[in-house]
Amino acid sequence: MIEQVAKELLNATNEWAKAHPGCGLGISDWEPLPQNQKDFLMAMARATIKAMRFPTEAMEHATDMIYKSPEYAVLRQCWTAMIDKALEE
């Protein structure tokens, strides 16, 4: 998951660079990137995933449409467990 998010960050950076010529950001694919740049993107991905560790109240309430009851405690535990697993990579 961390690498998948890192690649999406790279894609977002590439899109930004295309839309803003002269911004100083290069456009690159994942494979030819130097390892230090991959490591940087992986660190940013890890931080991004970590920021999502606890769902917001709005995210919790969005489950009302699915479960028709506020099972927030169980859902929060499941969500947190999934994020923690992704961070173990």
C-alpha cells in the first residue's frame, strides 16, 4: 500500500508539473527514479497514510447509509487496524 500511494504521489507531482511548466518539478516514471527519490516518496506516502489513521466524524457518519445503525466503535477499530497493517509494510 505504501508503494501504491507513493506512485500516486509521483503521478500527482507529474500532473502538477505538466500543468505548471517551469515550476521546477521534473516528470518521471517510477522505475527509473533514483532510490533516494523513491525513499522520499515512500516516506511521504507513509505520512499520508498515517494521517488517515483515525476516521473523521463525517467518515464515521457516512457508514449510517450502509449499516443503518451507528456501529462507530467497531468500524473505527477495523479502520485503524487496516491503516496500521498498511503502515507495517
